[in-house]
Amino acid sequence: MSNFSTTSRPQLSEATTNKIYNLSMPLSATEYFQALDAGTKKVLIRMRNPSEARLSYASGGTNVSWITIKGTAVYSVDGLSLTGGIIYLQSPTATGQVAEIEQWS
């Protein structure tokens, strides 16, 4: 028998507003960045050209420690509660790459 008389459920905060960035990466093997808004809850990233890209959360990280986004695959992370942040991207081989970034807050 339980001593609780009420049920408590966590309230999830839904992302309702989106913003799209097309981050131009004209040079291969060069790190580019995109600032994210405070209150960001979800981010989706896809490369427009079918070449892989490196993703890092620290400046210089695309040469040291990164996550690889393959071809036209979509990288997604949600459940965030950012007060602001920056993502860093690099295409090691494709000149003229564009990162399609969708941010939800």
C-alpha cells in the first residue's frame, strides 16, 4: 500500500518555434561555426552535398575530437535546454559544402 495520495508527472517543455540556418562552408578542411539561440531544445543538422562533415562543440574540435555526419544523413539531438551555444562544422573533403541546420526552441 502506498502512502502517496497524488500522482506527480514531470511536465516536458515542447519545442514550438524553429529557425533554419544554411551555413556556407566554401573551403574544405576549414572550421565554420553557427551560434544557437538561448532556449534551444532541439537541433537537426544535414549536409546538402553527399560528403561527410565533422561536428564539434568546441573551437578547434573538428581537428581533434568530433562526431562524423555521414553523407546526407541527419544528425539530431533533442531534450536540450541551452542558454546559448555554438556548434562547429568542417567538411574535410567537399569544397562548397552547405550545412542545413534547424534549431527548435
